[in-house]
Amino acid sequence: MAVESGKVTSLIVEASEYPDLVHRYHVSGVPKTIVNERIEILGARPEEDFVRTAVGATSTLAT
Amino acid sequence: MAILSQSDATKVREMLGGMSQPVRLVFFTQSLNCDTCEPTGQILNELAALSDLITLEEHNFLLERDDAAGYGIGRVPAIAVLGAEDHGIRFFGIPSGYEFMSLIDAILLVSNGDSGLAPESRALLAGLESPIALQVFVTPT
């Protein structure tokens, strides 16, 4: 997604090394993706579902 | 002693043969209070040796905080994967196990400038008006 769009950034975080982030984002399983600090995507999801949820997070923010 | 086995190195070299453009790995590290910094540096050095198109730049996080901040990096070990442009792809923590494959995937994507996403996904992203910041939490196993 980050390669596709200049508006997307992607941080891959090794959870066990950063317990503060795990605590902050309530990570109890992986993979877990946090979109714009507030939307959670749990587990590995089909691509279209994942992209739709992530993009949807921005429109939710705008309203 | 090498972290990558001979057979893994051969496979990785083959995968990296799919790169078309150079990629810079900008690596921020520190020697104190960072157990995974040194092995991360070793993995990256071994990886960079497997392709002429990969350049590894090592920076001292404590001495080059401004540079780190410029890349949006506030903790170590951290790797920025940069191609002809900066797509905002960063790795935090040691890239071992599954994360190592994710790093190789990221290198290939950045090098070739093609996300490989389905047309529907590309269309959705083309219409983006606001930024999306993804933080993907993973573990090495």
C-alpha cells in the first residue's frame, strides 16, 4: 500500500522488542495493524478487505 | 559466524535477482542498551552483500538524532527502506524469522516500484484524500 500511494506509510514493528507500544495499542496477538492510531485490523485479512478497512478509516476520520 | 546459512543466502540472492532499481537501507543503531542492534546490523550486512543493488548506510542513533527524526525514527534498531523515492516503509526491531522475509518483500516492492495490488485495491488507494499511517505489529516466529 505504501508503494502504491504516496499518502500511505507503513511501519513494521517487532512486538516483543517494544512492550511500551504493545501496551499502548493493546496488542495481544499478531499480526495486528493500527491504522491512523485508532482503527485496529486483527490477523491476516484478505487484501481487498484490508485495503477497504484502512481506506475507510480515513473517511471515518473526515466525518 | 554468519547468521544466514549458505543455502538461505543462495535463496535470498536468487530472490534479490528480481530487483530492478537500487535500494538503500538506512539503518539506525546504537551500541549501548540495545540487545538486538548488533545482530540486526549483521543480518543487514549479510543481506546487502547478496545484491549489488542494495546499499547499507549505518547511522548512530544517539549521535545522529536529527537524521533519525528526518526519517521518522525514534527508536532502535530501525531500518528505512528507500528506493528512487521514500515510500515511508520502516522496520523497527530485528528483522529475523518471518520479518526477514517481509524485509526482502519490501526491498523488492520498493526496487520495482510496483505494489502488486489488485486493480480494486489500487483504485481505492488512488482515491485517497487523507494520509494512512499503518503500524503493523509482528513477531519473528
